[in-house]
Amino acid sequence: MTNRFALWLPVAILVVLAMLSFWIDQSVREAGGRNIINQKEPDSIVENFLAISTDVAGVVRYRLAAEKLSHFSGSKQTLLDNPKLTHIHAQQGEMQISSKNAEVSPEGDKVIFSGQVNLLRPALQGRPEMSLQTSGLEVLTEKSEALTQEQVVIRQPGMQITANGMHLFANTRVLKLKGRVKVQYQNARRT
């Protein structure tokens, strides 16, 4: 009988070790599954957000404000609710971009506005006010450029322009329109 016990003891120990290893493996997998970052829940939220970017001399280049900023660390995604970007240029004045939503790239060098995007260049030094509406606009903050492949509508007093895309160079205020550009002038008052 002791011979049988001596034969089965190592097998029994191996079976117990195998079951213990299986149980530890399952426990670790379950705990790891609970710690996975929830991609749909932000890890941080900031209300009444304001960021200011300056050049090397400390002169303000632009301000980015939003009612709410939500950051998702798993996807490195940053979403803004009701954002407003104000580009500031000493000679060209201010230009404001606002929309319902925006997404900021992980590096912070790109802001993609979506949902009723409005761009406003206030009147300055004899230039009339200009407004632009589109459904999506990509702003390259480091290059001070904005572009879209969506339809744009540009309005100035006495004029309306439509196009299928545009590229704006904010520092020079040069605006390149793309595809099916149409200009409508309103007649001046006749006396």
C-alpha cells in the first residue's frame, strides 16, 4: 500500500499545482480586464477651458476657449464643446473661429472644428467685416493656416462667395478658394 501511495503522491501534487496555476491565471485575467481604460469615458474634464499660446517673445498668438474639454487617455483624444479659437496678428488684427465641436490632436498642433463652423474677421482699417460658414475646418496652429474640403459661404457687405473648399493663410489673410467658386454681388443703392 505504501508503494501505491508513493506512486500517486507526485501525480496528486502535480494536479494540485496545475489547478492552482489555472486559478491564478484566471484571477489575473479578470483583474486585468477590470483595469482596462474605458475608451468611452473621459479621464479628465475641464469646464470653461482657456489656453493661450505665445511666441518666443511672449506675444499672444492665439487663444483657445471652450465650454468643456474632455480628454481620453486611452485614445489620446481631446474633445471640445462650443470651442472658440481667436488668432491674433499685430498687423492683420484678430480672427475668430467657433463651432459646436472640435477635436485637438495629441500634439496640440491641429484643431478640427465641426458642426456649424463660423469664421469671423472683424472690420479693421477700412476693411469690411467678413464671415465664413462651413461644416468642417482644420486649423494648423503652428503654421497659422486653416483649410477645408467642405463647401464654404463667405459674406462681406455687398458680396457673397461660395466654393467647394478653401485654404486660409492667417498671417497674411490670403484666402485660396477651391472648386466651383461663385461670386454674387448685390447692387448698390441707385439714386
